[in-house]
Amino acid sequence: MPPVHNEIITAYRALYRTGLRAIQFSSPARYVLRDRLRRAFRVAPVTDFEPQRITNTLEFLNGAAQSTGMEHHILRNLLMVWYWEPESWAQRRKLKEREGVVLQMQAYDHFYHTLKMLNESMGLCLR
């Protein structure tokens, strides 16, 4: 049975609130977090909603918020990579030449593969 609309909104708000606590409301990480969450919840189909993965992700973010341990460093590095990613940089700067940006995006294939493996091994939903 697909989740109710209220469950999805509650999950979004919980992830956003906990994520902000984990990054200690720092800028530009707060804007990257907001944009990534919005994109994930708008693009992903309702059938991809898994409450267990949301719960695991919330535990991960709570761990990042409570101490500056491994979770905090992983989250900080993920947000910095996403911030400096060429695609988002090109959109912010409105570059006209896209060929160089496409080549630079291929350098991130290994990063996204590692992120996918992290999600699978820990049951997270970081996108």
C-alpha cells in the first residue's frame, strides 16, 4: 500500500529538521541540504518511499548532530562535494559552455557509486 501524503510530508520535515541540527545550521550546507531534499522528494516516485530507510537516515543524522564523529564528517563531506559539484556550479553561474561541465561530471561517477554502496550497506536514503 502506498504511503499517505501526510507520512511523506512528515518524513520530509523530520529529515530537514534533523539535517539542519546535524550541520549546525551552517551556510552553505543548509541550502545544499534543502535543495537536495526538495529534489529527492519531488522527483522520486511514491513507491520508493521506505519508512525503514527514513528511520535509519534519521538515526544517522542524529548521530551526526550529537558528536563530531564519523557520521558528522561523512555528512559534512557529502554536502561540500554536492556544493562544489560542477553541475550545480554551472547552474548558479549560468555558464554557456556545457561541454566542459559534462566532462567534469563524469569524474563524479565513482563518488555516486560509493554513495550508493553506503546507502545499500547501511539502509540509508542519502541522495
